[in-house]
Amino acid sequence: MTEGPDITFVLGTRPEIIKLAPVIRECEDRSLTRSIIHTGQHYDESLDLVFFDQLALPEPTHHLEVGSSTHGRQTGEMIIRIEEILRRERPDTLLVQGDTNSVLAGAIAASKLDIDLGHVEAGLRSDDRTMPEETNRVLTDHASDYLFAPTEQSRARLRSERIPDERIYVTGNTIVDAVEQNRTLAAQRSAVLAEYDLVPGRYCLLTAHRAETIDDEQRFGDLLTGVGRVASHLEREVVYPIHPRAAKSLEAFDLDVPDGIRIVEPQNYLDFLSLEDAASLVLTDSGGVQEEACILGVPSVTLRESTERPETIDVGANRLVGTDPAAIVEGADEMIDRDGEWTNPFGNGTAATQILDTITGAERREVSPK
Ligand code: UD1
Ligand code: UDP
């Protein structure tokens, strides 16, 4: 360990692994990593290990193996075990990213022990408190000492919630770092288009996994009907790498998958980036996928009633359509003709460097007491 603060990471799901990868690698380069705590919220290889391997991340120092459960039990068990480790290791700073239950657990454990807490991707709001992610974001932001906001819009939101200015740093989103670091590699190494016999620009890409979409039979059914109509209207196959949670819902509700939608396994990062990059349109309820499509210059429609990524809509990259079949077709029809020439609103791919410069003091401001 060299001079500087010790940094511990808490992570547990696919998007956290992908979006923290640039920060973890930078932290390794500066020899600042104290430990990586994996909660085990995601445990299937396709949502977890595959990303550690492909993104060249060190193995987690601690694996909590908490697994799936009710929100209270899952989050509670994580807090108990994270606290034990933090009490023993006393890192200077704990970093979490995003809005999952693992993030909330890390935030609560650190703030109770008075360990500095940094929230990567702070200040996002859907204003829909029925979404578990919204509660996790709000609580984590208000417990944090460093709020790494991706955009000026997220900074403004944090200010409006009376979070002191000196805690907020606009760094861009680490997803830009991740895309820049992997886009060329994906083009060189991924053979996914050939494997699935797909022609660039002649297919659409779908992801849908959020609780509010796929836990409701009517909504999930409407979504599939709408996307099926898009496939026939645009005469393009829609490829759907399915999250295990959505696969379980599909089976439990015994929903018909319309012709034109091809369900495939969850993809590793390079294959998924390749699929996104060459798609003519992305249809999604994912947060990270809305951002990536925007960064890659691929138009998207968001199959939700709200988004915490309004920047994608403001620049003309995305449209919010919900799950009504007619609205999905109308949105897809409008977006597919967009030229992809919008400005990426999520920064210049140096978020990881800026985050670590801030924590190590190079950019640090005086912070008033919480
Ligand atoms: C979680 C996040 C969500 C994020 C998503 C990323 C919360 C509240 N939700 O949702 O914001 O968008 O991760 O993908 O933190 N399951 C498996 N294998 C796994 C993990 C889960 O089959 O490795 C299934 C189980 O049936 C489980 C269900 O998915 O009950 C839900 O898992 P959970 O981690 O609670 O939430 P996600 O839906 O994955
Ligand atoms: N992703 C992936 N393989 C897939 C689907 C998604 O690698 O089959 C990546 C995608 O590139 C993005 C991230 O997973 O970086 C988004 O995670 P997810 O949609 O699970 O969660 P959210 O962003 O909605 O929280």
C-alpha cells in the first residue's frame, strides 16, 4: 500500500461491476485499494463472474454470498456483514455505485461507522418512490460525503435537496470510461453478430428486467406485444438477452413471446456492447443501457413511465414510451430515423480519474460537518 487513503468498494450486481471497473482499475494502479466486498446479490455467472474476468478485475477480497431474498432481509444481512468487515479493516473511504440494495447496504454500514462514503452516480432521480432504486438513491446520496454527480442536472438536483455544494463533484458517468475502454476491444474480439447471424443496422436490441416492468403480468405482456409489433412494423428481428429474473417471470406468467423477438442468454460485456453498437434501435427499461445507447449514438426508446436519465431525452437520443403497445410502436417508429449525431451528455471518459483525484485530495474542497 502506498501513501494515500485506503479505499474499499462494495458491489453486488452486474451494472455496479461494469461501472466501477474503471474506478477499481485506477485504484489498483495507484495502489489504494483496501478491499473489494462483493455482497453476492448477483450470483449467476452470467451476471457476475463473467464481468470480473472480462474487465480484468481483481477477485473480491470478501464474498458475502447474501443471494436473493426480500429487500429487508437481503439489505439487512448485507449491512451486518459489511459492518463486521469495516470494523476490522477501517478503510478511509468506502465507494458504492448506483442504486441497488447492495449500494444502500454499503452506505448505511459506512455512515454508521463514520467512514467517508463516496457515491458514484449521485443525484439521479426518477421521482417514483415505488421503485426500490429511487429509495436507495435518495438515502445513499443523503448519507454520502462525496457525491460524484454525472451531470450538471444531477448536481442541481442534489443542491435542490439541500446537500452542501462542497460535497458535490461533477465527474461525468463512469459508463463513458467503460464504453471507451471496451468499444474497440468489442469490435476486435466479439463474434456475437456472426454467431447470431445478425446484420449491423438490421435488427433491434431489447432488455427488460426491472421489477416494475416484469413483475406485473399485464405490463410485461403489453411490453412483449408492443415490441412484437415493432419487429413486424420495422421488419427487423428484436434480440432479447434475458435477465434471469425476467426469464422466471415469463415462465411463471406463461406469456407468449411474439414472432420477431428472439430470446437469448444474458451477454458478456464485449458481446453486449457489440450488439448495442450495431443495433438500429434499442428498446429498454435499463438505466445503464439508456446511457450506453446514447453514448454509442444508437437511438433508444425507454419502456418505462419515468427515467432518471432525462439527459438522454434532452439530447434527442431517447424517448419515454411506457409499456402501451401503440406507444411503443409510435416511439420506435420516430426514433429509428434519428441520426445518432447528438452530444454525449455523460462526460469525457475521465470520471474514474476525477473521482480518485478528489478522494486523494488533489481536487478536494473543505467539507462542512454533516
Ligand atoms: C437488481 C437491482 C436493479 C438492477 C439490477 C441489475 C435492486 C433493488 N435491484 O435487480 O436496480 O437494475 O439488479 O441487473 O437492487 N436472480 C437470479 N440470478 C442472480 C440474481 C438474481 O436468477 O444472480 C433472480 C432471482 O430470482 C431473484 C431475482 O432475480 O429473486 C431478483 O434479484 P435481485 O438482485 O433482488 O434484483 P434484480 O432484479 O437483479
Ligand atoms: N449488460 C450486459 N449484458 C446483458 C445486458 C446488459 O453486459 O446481457 C450490461 C449493459 O452493457 C450495461 C449494464 O449491463 O452496462 C446494465 O445493467 P442492467 O440493465 O442489468 O441494470 P441497470 O442499469 O438497469 O441498473
